[in-house]
Amino acid sequence: MFLLILLGGAVAFFVVAMIMAAASKGKGQGQGRGQSARPSSGGGGREAKARHEALRLPYRYADDRLFVHGDSVWTGLVLPTSIDEYLNAAELQAMAEGPARGLLNLARGDRNVECHYRKVYQPITTLNWAEELNAVAWDPTENYKAYNLRKAEYQERIGAMRERNILLVKLGSLKRGGNGVLPGEAEPHEDPGLLRGALGIADQATAAATGVADEYLSPSVLAEWTQVAYEVHESLEGLKGTPLTREELVWLIRKPLHGDLPVPPEPVLGSRSWGPDQFDLVVDFSGENRKTHIVLHQYDEETGEQQTSYTTTLVAANWPAETRFRQSTAWARYAAQHVEFPVEIDMRFTLIPHLKFKDRANKISGNLVDELNDMVNSGRQPDAKLSSQVARSQNLCEDIDEHKMPGMEAQIRFTISAPDVKELERRRRVLEMQFKQDLKVTLLRPTRQQWRLLQSQLPGDAPSLPIAPYLRLQEVEQLGAGLPTAGTELGDNPEHRSGKRLGWVGNLVGWAGKMPVHYSLHVGPARNDGGGLAIVGASGGGKSSLALQKFYEESESGVRCLVIDPKTDFAQMCYYLAYGSQVNDPAFASDAESGLLGTPQSRFQPVNPEFWAETEVVDLLKGQAGVLDPWVIARDVASGRLLAESMLRGFLGDEDYQRVRLPVIEAMATVVGWYNSAVRQAVEQGLTARDAELQVPRPTLWAVVDEVVGAYEQAVASGEREAVKDLKLAQMLLTELRTLPYARLSFAERPQPLSSMRKRRTVITLRGFQSPASSDPRNWNPAERLAATALMAVVELGSQMLDVGYEKNPVTGEVGLRPKALFVDEAYVVTATENGRDLMRRALKQGRSYLAVTVLITQQAIDLVQIEDSEARGGGANQIHTVFAFKQKSAQEASLVAPLLGRPEDDPKVLSALQDLRTGVCLQRDADKRVGTVAVDLVFKEILAATDTNGTTRPARQGVNAPLSVWDWTYLQESADNATTATSAPASAQHTTKH
């Protein structure tokens, strides 16, 4: 399979480049196509005649492991980008040393190794993100598909890009066959080298007209070079890169030839079996070679409209003799941090083996010493610069001898592009000034060399450049000191294991610097990570808006979402999206509490019936008694027995429970014994064990209390004073529980479970829930204790309801596990007790096995940290795969959050950042354990209104109905009330204008 590219030579004033593609044998018998040149004038005002300088770029073969450029064979790695924002000094040092360690393995032989490092920026496009995200959804609504497509359009509109770091390595050169084969002559297929031939008159004519001949590589040659590529990739394993695919290579070829114009997402590509006469049209462009820049022309295939970009390349002409490694001035990282426009980096370098490097260093040192001696012998005083150079050269020679160091000869170049010459010049001046001021690096723009510098950015061999004085001989560590793999990339990052891609790039969450951050709940489990997400932060920091946004996205994608909603924020979001501005009617809340909304008995009818039909809101406190009976909730009777004890301990408090524990345990043993006896009797009568368990009523907490009351009455009747004393308190406390708020939900003579909830969205509200003010259960008052225990029972209920088996996918028809999500708001109330933490650990571990993610939303992080720590101590992988940490109000609170982020509790960077975060901005730890700052972007005005939990601003925002179709929603950056959104969603407002 050939990559076929034709482009013009470096003419003085005008270059026309075109592509001609020979089709495969079955598609036109190798006929080519091209575009004609047009005359134009170039620099200096001189007229240039129309010229046909179309030449072929010599790409001959490419697959997902190697490519052939001319006679040389190359392979490539895509290096992972690691965010360095909160790394400490030791971690930064390790990051800087990583690339050097990998390259040292390449330089252990006895020959020079040519390499090419590229830092480029790849735009987020509709086709390669939104369509893939829609494709992995279980049962996406039409609005969900539109939501992602419009978010993709939004990202393109503001120039969202991903940073790509590519390392290309030259493997060697092909050997030509010894039979002197020329184009147009036939040759045997067993020839071991590059085989060429144009068969037939038509093929010969095409070859003569286009310069393209039927050519291919012998499969045996390919196999040999593929093995070499595998060995090189193994030697670079420490870099943790992934092989450069054929599709990525094609994009890398196109990118320099488009400047700041978007690279069209043409459907080339993917790997395919190789054969003769297979060519791809990779790029088709024309350009003008000016003295100081290149003018690139591209043509819209649909309209024929010409699009123009201006590009220029600067060379690092002067570098400080000594540089101290600092994160803020790492050269490969600097431009992305301190310049507002994209700066692409191109570094061609040659690795020099130890002995050759030693020899060159000794010669340089000797020359400097000779110069110094000549000055001394002539009576002149050596200047400080020369003395310093001598000392450094001698130290280098000593280091080479001691550490057996290889060397590197390199040239670093920086390319900028712009839509017009004026903007290009402005960007050039900014870049030169910034590098001179902060890095003490002088950037030079070579004149009359821009075409060759542009060609040098293309993968493969580079043209010769008469700017050799700017080559630098240095240690290999220089590449790592620039932090080439550092960036701001955060969020979902598909992983490749054993040739299989795990995960995908989820919904847009916000921005890390200039880079978009994407996250979907199930990417973590898809990559075999834990099944938990934690959203932590003080009130008013923005955590609820993020949680509500994820709830909307996931439920619309087909994830079955169940929410434990103590504050009714989730219910309010559902009401607004379903009923619009009717939520502001004073009578609306009454119908909502009564469960009348949308029924003939209510005057409130949904304005979005489709959304409401897939939504169920359950007001638990208005429900029937017994709905939270532990034996109703639990999977089996044994689990119900343990849950019953935990719930009674929670309702009564540790002190009172210890005083009544003995009679309670005896009563539980009695009612469970009755159940077991009834099951055995049913089996003896012919039922299976399974049918018997289904037919025999389970024990109830009501029966346990009845048993305690009966034991007390019997003790009174028999005059057993000691027994009466022990049982009196028990029967008094337990009978009172039957009538108390929250606790009464666990007691009924014949408890009935909640209906099986199978809609996209089920929200269980605890209207009026009294959140405990303290995270320490010992400080809870009776009302807080009752509420907290009921919430724990609801979470257990939710985890059981999500434990369902296989279903048929409504889109594909295939049978599989439907993704599910349990959202727990005020999670700190559940995790404040050891029993609650055990419950959450079980939910997290079990949920992963049936594709259910648990989302923990809390103001206090201490108990979530304990869950994570217990996992680590137990030798298991932590179950919370991603954390979003919003503003903390004190250093003490921030120190509790830091371990959740994987950072030390006394990390000064993290502690300071957590306390200084603006509303809507958080720190994220992603599934790759990377930590960085994220500004949450709600994108749409309608999502901002739906997620507003501020009682002051919400009525006005929810006073307007959201359009039924997402296609009619309004971007926040376009909305008329941007000024008013600054306080509630500054991340969205700022980032939609910043870019």
C-alpha cells in the first residue's frame, strides 16, 4: 500500500504542488489524475511564468508499524502527554529523565541513529470524536446525538486541539536490487530490495506522465523491517508510547502543508493488506515560496473556494551555554504555556554512540585548550568566555568517560502559522521576544530556506539545509530537559493493551489550559479501573453543576441512572427539562410532592413528554412504611440480617444500641429461625429450594420488634425482674422507632418493595432531609442519626436495584450488560460510619462486575480517603478511578482532599490551589492518575439553567422553556446574559470567550 504524494520543487517565486493517484487495478487500470498549474507572482514583484514543478514526495509504503520514505525505512511512536501542573521536584526530574533513558537504548550500537521529534496540535473534529462517542452509547436519544455533534462544533469553533508528541526513528535504508532495474522494466518478485515495474503500455504512459510507476516492496523485505521496528519499539518501551498508525502518519504528513487551516478528515486509511498498484491521495496543495515565509493554498472540495494560510519556521540560533532545569522554562513546554497561539516544534537529531561522541568531544576540548594555550603563550589574557568553555568541555569529556554517555547533534525549530501576513509577523515577534526574555534563546528566521524547513517537518528524510552552524552537539538529556511529553492533557485517554483499544474519549467536561477535557463514567471500568467517581467540594464551588451535567449526559446516552437525592437538586433538574417554566408556579411543588405531575389530576403537563416518559421521581418520605425494611432491600436473608443490625445501630446510636443489643440479637435469631424452618418445610412438601425461598415471606424488622415486645411482656408476666430490666428499654426504644420520621420507613407488618425501576432516570428524593452538620456520628443529634441511617439504607436499596442481568441492546440487538450509574448526593453522611464505608466499598466493587458506576458527591472528603486507603492497604486497586475536587474553605479541609488526588496531604501546590479555586473550577485526577486544573464548561445556556442550584438565580433562568431539540439550544458564548452567568458558571463564560 503506497502513500502517493506529488509536490513542487523549491522554485524562487511560485510553487505548484499537486497529487496524482494511480488507482488499483480493479479501479481504472492505473489512470492518474492531477490539477493544472496557474501562473502567479512571487516576492520581489517579479513575474514568474506558469510552471509545472509537480514532483512526488517519495512515500512508498506505510502500515501501522513502519513507513518507507525514498530508500529509508522509519518507524514512529506517539508519546503520551502527561500533565505536569502539580508534580513535585522529584517527579519532574523523573519526567525529564524518561526520554533520555529511552534514547540511550537506541544509541548503544556502533552507528548513528537519526530521529525526528514533532510537537503538533490536532483539532478536535466532529467525525473523529462525536460520532465515535455516539457509536459507543447503549441507547442514545436523538438529543444525545445532537448534543455531542453540537459540542464538537463548539470545540471546532473555538479551536480546541489536542497536543500530539511524535517520535520518529530511522531504522535504516533499503538495498537496491543488483540487477539494475529501472521504471518500466519487469523484474522477478523474489528480488530482495525495492521492486519497480510498469506493466503494459497504459501503465508505462501513466508513469511517464506522472512520474509514478507500479512499485512495491517484497513481502520478505517488509517482514525483516517490521521485526526491526518491533525491536526498536521494545527498546523504547520506557517511553510508554503507542505505535504511530498509518492514519496518524497521513495526518502528520498533511499537517505542515495546511498551516493553520484545518486538515480535512478524509477517510483514508486504516491499515490494510499491501499489494501492487495501491496508492492513496494524501495531500493536494499549491504554495508560494516567499523569502521569509510560505503561502499555502488549499481548495474546498465542495465549493472550490481557495483557502490560504501563511507559515514560517524559526531556528534556535543561540542557546545559553548553561541552563538550569526549571519547569517554567522547559523549551518544549514553554510555548504552550506562555503564548496564546499554537507553536509547533520540530527537532531533527542524530544519536551518536559513546565512542564517536567521546572522540568528537575530545577534539573540541583539544581545540579549545590549544586556543587557550596560544593566547597565554602570546602574552594575552584569556577571556572569561573561553576559560568557561574549556572548563565545560573538559567536564564533558570526564562525564563521557565515567558514564559511557552517547551524544546528540540536534537542531530545534519552531513553526507558526496565521491567516494573514500581518498576524504572522505579530506572532513571530511575540515568540522571538518571549524566548529571548525568558529562556535567553535567540530565534532566527532563515531567509530563502523556508521551503526546505517546511519539507523538513514532513516525516522521513529531510532535505539538506545550509544552516549547519545552528546544529548543537550536546548530551541526550537535553531533549528530556525540555519536557517534551509534558502538557495539559487530562481526562479520558484510550489505552492500548495487547493490540486492543480499551476505552474511548467521553463527553466534554471543560478545559485544562487550552486543551479540552473529556470524561464519561464508564471509561474507567472499560479500562479495567475502579467503578467509582468522587466529586468533592464545599457548598457553592460548582460540584452540583458538574454532577447534574453528567447525570443528564449519561441518562440520555442510555445509561440507567438512579439518584439518591436528599436535597432534590436532581429532581428539580428533571422537572425543569420536562415541564419548563411551570416549575416556578407556586402550586407546582405541591403536585410534585403528591406524585400528580403529568396525570389527569394535575394542571401541570410536560412540555417535553419524551423526556418525562423516561423519568421517575420517587418521594420516599411520602411513600409507604416498610419500604426500607432491611430484608426487603437485601439480596438474601443472611445479608438482610447483617443490614438489620447495622440499621438499628444507626437509628439508636452506639450507646443505646449496646444496651439493647442482646435482646435484639436474640429476637433476630428467632425470626430468622422461623423463616428457615418454613423454607425447609416447603422443600419437604416438594418445592425446590429456589421456589421455597421465593414463596416463604422473609423476616421483617417489624417481627423483630414484636418478638422483643413479646419477650418483655412474658418477662413481666413471669416476674423475672432482671429480664424485665433488660427488655424494658429495648421494647420502649424499638416501638418508638416505628413512628419516628425516616425510621418508620423500615417497619411494616407486610412491607412492599419499591417498583422495579427501569427508566433512563430514577430519582429517589428525601424531601426535607436533615443533613448532619458534623462528619463524626458521635456528634449527631437523634434527628440527624435517623436521617443518616435512612440514607444509608436507600443507598443499599439503590445498589441492589442496579444489580440486573443481561439485556438486549435496542440499537444493535446484541445481548449484553446495560451500563448503569448510582449517584449518591451528600455521600459523606453514608461514609461517615464504618458500616456505611463497608457498604460503599461493596457497591464500588460489585458495581464494576455488572457495569454500574457509583458517583459519590460530598462536601467532606475524609471518609472517601479512608475508602481509598483501605483498598490500598488490602492490596486491591483503588475503586475510585476519577476525582473532581472543587474549592475547599480551609487548609485542613484541603489536606484531606489531597490524598484523594494522589498527592501528599502537605503538598503546598495542591493545598494552595484547592483553597484558591474559583466557582466552576476544580482539580481532576483522571484514570491515568494525572492531576490538573479543569475549568468546567456547561457549553449550553439550557444546561446552565437546568443545573442552577442557587435559589436566587434559578427562578429567572428557569423562567424560559428549554427548546425540545438540542439543535435549537444556545451556546453560552452567544447568549445575551453572559454577564449574569459569570458568577454561577464562570468557567463556561470565560472559556467560551477566551478561545
